[in-house]
Amino acid sequence: MSEYHDPTAPTAAQTAPLAAQPAVDTAEQAARLLHPVNVAHLVMGIAFLGVALIALLVQGDVVDTHDLRWLLPVPWIAGGAAGLIASAVRAVRPAPPAAPDPADR
């Protein structure tokens, strides 16, 4: 009698806990795991979350509407600061190596 093998079953490497899996060996492999940050998306995401948080605070009567005069600029300043930091980090970090051209083989 032959043993049934399920091709969709996960392998031992796929079910192993994260601590048991090997760490990334080189900085090049670690750089491949990261994707570049889109600074515009980061800034607008932080600004949107800040405005939504302010709206929740106003709706929950945590802050009064007369406080909006100084609260509404806060998300834009936070988003701008995050954008400046992300741009500075991107300028300091070296560019990832280019992928090899298949035509060169």
C-alpha cells in the first residue's frame, strides 16, 4: 500500500516557528526585504489619521470646537515632520543594488 502525499500540505520549514527559521545572512538580503517608503503616502496617511482623531475627539466631547483653532494644524505639522525624517533617512541610506539585466547572460 502506498502512502498518500498531499501536495498542498505545508512543509516543515513553513510550519516552523519564526525563531527556528534562519536569520538573514547579509545586509544585501536584508535590503531586499525592505521596500522604499513613499513619502507622500506617509505624510498624507499621518495627516488623515490626525484629522480623523481630532474629529473623534470633537464628536466624543473630549475637546471643544473652540480648540480646533490650534488642533487642526497639528496633523499637518506631524505629517510634515515625518516626511522630513523619511526624506533624510532615504538620503543617508545607500541605494539598493540594481537587479541584474537578463540580457547580459
